[in-house]
Amino acid sequence: MEAPEPSNSRKYGVPFYAAAWVPSISLKSEKESPESEIDRDQSGDGDGDVSADDKTFPSHPTTAVNYYVAAAGGGGEGRSGISNALILAHFDFESRSLSDQPVAKYGTGSDLPYRMAAHPAGDGIICSFPKSCSLFKLDIKKDDGDQKLGLKLSQKVLSQLEDVGLQLALKFNNEGSLLATGGEDGNLRVFKWPSLDIILNEPNAHSTVKDLDFSPDGKYLVSLGGPCRVWDVTSSTVVTALPKGNDEVFVSCRFSLANNGNMVLYTATVTGKGGAIVTWDATTWRRVASKLITRDNITAFNVSANGKLLACGTTQGDVLIINSTSMRVQKIVKKAHLGFVTAMSFFHDSRALVSASMDSSVRVTVIEEEQKNGMNLWVIIFILLIAVAAYLIKNGKFDKFELPTFSSG
């Protein structure tokens, strides 16, 4: 008999290529004015852009904060019968469960949404399609006084990203003021958001751009596609190219901050022995360390916002959470997915990880408790000493007990 699917993992009928957390949303269960709509594309006030400050969320006591993950994918333009879609699923942290069905689904016809980037301040979700990129908005609708979340195509046309071919990488900086895109044709672009004024355009950055990431301060951009290059965003120049080992293939790249506050760069790497993570000093751009993490190949990689955790997804569908200080695997979920992991993203406060797979599943792994589990070694030693002292007192031997002394010589 097949084991029941865990509540934190659901299949939504779409092979997924991309996944992300949507910024927290407050929904209310009572009548309220239309001015509180999250999306004002149809309000007639310009091109439909909605900044974080423009959104009015209700503050009534019945208002609840809701958490959603977005995922995108499908069967492509063939006649497989598998739809192409962008979906939203609700996640309840208290019960650690994903909604049985998507709370919202937007079908994209014959166009496959292959990559996505959720704006950090809630200004929509960008998806890349075979020829162009489109912006989708969260849409709050009312149903008998309750607010229901939906998805709709924004009226804002991303003119600079029309007819540019498939973009294999999309990334906002932490502030949401810059958007970087990397094309299947090797073209690297950086735009100001939301104006889409272009500030970097390098047609031959790579043969194909496979991954991108901004540094925490937004000064640097790392791009990967064969070689791994670091760019100065302001001057639009290459700062360095990271050298690979003989048997290494870079598959993903992420900036982060170490515990000492220094910036580091991680590259997930496929080697002859399996999947490894290489750490680089983001000042000297020298290789600091390399650690074999899994015997399987790494297919997805990400870093938590606080820099304490790394996550890897593998060809076998495993999800691994790694402590960035010790580089030891802190948690492993074997067969988290039946297919290889295609995407993963940490929640903004680093307490959970969403992962997606070609097997049509989305999974949320809560990791807050794992970080707190385990008693401090000194606490254990202290308890043992108390137990020993109690035993000696009980048996009248405490006056004969002497602590060992250590010679300084």
C-alpha cells in the first residue's frame, strides 16, 4: 500500500521548473472598500505599477497574515495534454501543510513558463516564456465578503523583454530596484525596476546564461554559463572570472554574508565524485574551500537570507540543508521529490524552504526546529557534573573527591 503524501508536499498536476515564496499577504473576512485591492492595474492610474507603499492592507482584528508559494511550469507547446500554468499554493506554518489544491492558477496556453522571479516588495511575479517575459500580479477578489487571492496578467508590458528569446535566469536585487536577466543566447541584461531602463547589456556574456545572483549590497552581479563571471553593476565591467577545477562544472551561484559579516560567494559544482559547494572570498575572489556534499549531482541550490543555511536539491529528488559555518549536512530529506529537484527558495526569515520538481510536486521543509534542536555541549557537561556530585554526596564520598590539576609546565 502506498504511503500517504505528507501534508507539506503536494502534487498540482504541472511539471515545475520554478518556485518562489510570495511576500506575506493580509486577507480579511468582511466587507471593505475597493481601495484596499492589492492590484490596481484596472484603476486607470497609469501603467498599473503598484509599489509596496501603495498597497493598503486591512488592519482589522479578523485580518490574518497568509503565506503563499508560487510555482510555474508545464508540458510545453506539444500535445502532451499537460497544461502550462503559474500556480499559487497556501502554506500554513502552524499545521505545516500546503493546500490540497492551488488557491489560484493562471493557464498560459501553449507558452511554457520556465523561470520566475518574485519581486521582494510584492510588485508582482515575472515569468520567462520561450520568446518573452511577462509580469503577473496578485489579485484580491471578494466572495461573499471574504477576500480571495487570484492571479492575473499585468497590463504593464515588459517592452524591453519582448522577443528576446528564452531567459534562463531572472533575479531581482534585495531592494527590488534592479532586475537581471540571462538569456539562452548568452545575453546578460540588467534593468532598473520598474522603469526598465537598461544599465548593463552584454550580448556575449556567455554562450548561455544559466544562473545569476546579486550581491547583498547590489554592487556585484555573478553570472554563470560555462565560466563564472563577476560584474561590477555600476561600471558594467567584469571584475573577475572564477577558475574551475579540472573535473568541475559550475551549476549554480549565490552571494551571501558569512557570520563575520564578510561577503562570500558560493558555487554549486558537479564533480567526478558528486555534488560539491565551493566557497569564494568576495574581496580577493580566491577559492577558500571546497566540500563534497552529496554523491549525486546537484540540480538546484540556494542560500538563506541570514546566510546560515545552504540548500541543495539532487537528481535523486533529495533535499539537503547545510550549515554554512561547518559545511555539514544539518538535515536531509531523502526522496523529497520523485523526480529531480528543479528549484528551491528559502522563506524570507530562513525558517522554511520551498522546493519543486518535474514530478509536479511542491514541498515546504520547515527547518526552524532543526536549528534549535540539540543541547549545548557545555550544558550536557554541567548536568553530568551535577549528577556525579549528587552521587558522591549521597554515598559520603564527596570530601574525598578532588578535581584533577593540570601542570602549566
